[in-house]
Amino acid sequence: MRISSHLAVAGLALMLRACAHHQPAWEPNAVITISGKPTAALSPGQSWKEMLARAARVTVAHGHRYFRLTGFSRAGAGLAPGSDIRIVMLDEKRTRDDQDAYLLLEPGGA
């Protein structure tokens, strides 16, 4: 009985290890589309904040610090809840509209 419980724990550990992964670093200037479906039920302001946070998490997960939104202003004008956004991931801030993912991920950042 003791061996089967050890095998069960070992099997569970292997399954959990398979779920954990690190996103590969993407080249600077890579363009990514981020789905807005999870924000469809939010207000426009809440949706914008959530999409900025999602973009920041994706940017950092892929080894970058900054990102630029394409097609939207800094304030999110024209972004309807549930809409996708496209970002360009950057290693350095080039314009005043480039977003700092590290700052957005700090408590109260977005």
C-alpha cells in the first residue's frame, strides 16, 4: 500500500511539473495580439486597466520591460470591453507612449 501512495505522489509531481513553464524570450519588436475576451463584462475603464496589466504580464514573461500599444491611444480611447489589443514588445523606452511593464505590475500601477 505504501508503494502505491509514493507512486501516486510521484505521478502527481510529474503532472504538475509539466504544467509549469517559462515563456521563451521573443525578439524586440515582436508584435503580439492579446485577447480581450476576459474583459467583455467589465466597464471600459476596468477593461482598459485589465488589458494594460495583461499586456505587462505578457511582456515581462517574454523577457522584455516595455511595450507599445498599436491602434489605441495611451488612455484607451476606442477600446471597447472584450476587444483585443496588439502590442510591440521593446527592450527600451523609445517614445513617451511606450508603457513600462514593471511599473504597471506594481500594486496600484495600472
